[in-house]
Amino acid sequence: MNSDRGKLLALVLLATPPLAACVHDDAGTGTPASSFGEANRQTMLAQVIEPDPQYEEATPPASAAKAGQAVERYRKDTVKKPDRVRSTSVTSGSSSSGSGTTP
């Protein structure tokens, strides 16, 4: 019976360090720090749409004339092309080969 208790104690001691690693504890109190999971909460909040948006006007202003012009441009295949926007820039530089000779 003593050997069973010893095996159980050894098993508990072996399992304790991995379980202790699961608790994010800054103050040593055994409870997670208040900032634990903050990045996840911020990401979720950034994806939430305002549930009760308040607008100055009930419907946004629209122009039937401009909409008609846009449809006509679409039909004639003369749609205004948007300006090309580059999100990155490529710079080129020269480097010397270090040989000191020119071919």
C-alpha cells in the first residue's frame, strides 16, 4: 500500500510543473494577471460593428444624375480608372563587387 502512495505522490509531483506553467501569474498570487488575454480582447473589439450607430441624416444623400452618368459610362466602357496606389516602394542601389577591376 505504501508503494501505491509513493507512486501517486511521484505522479502528482511530475504533473505539477506543467500545470503550474498554465497559470500566467505576475504577482505570485496564483491568479492570472489582469492583462492576461488583452491582445485577444482588443482584436475582438476591433472587429465589432457599432450596434447602435447614430447618424446626422437618416439616409445618405444621393444624386440620380450622377448615378445615371456612372451607368452610362459603364455601358460605354468608359469607366473612370482609379489612380494606382502603391503600398510599397522599391529602391535600387548599386553595390560594388569588391574586385577593383573593370572588365
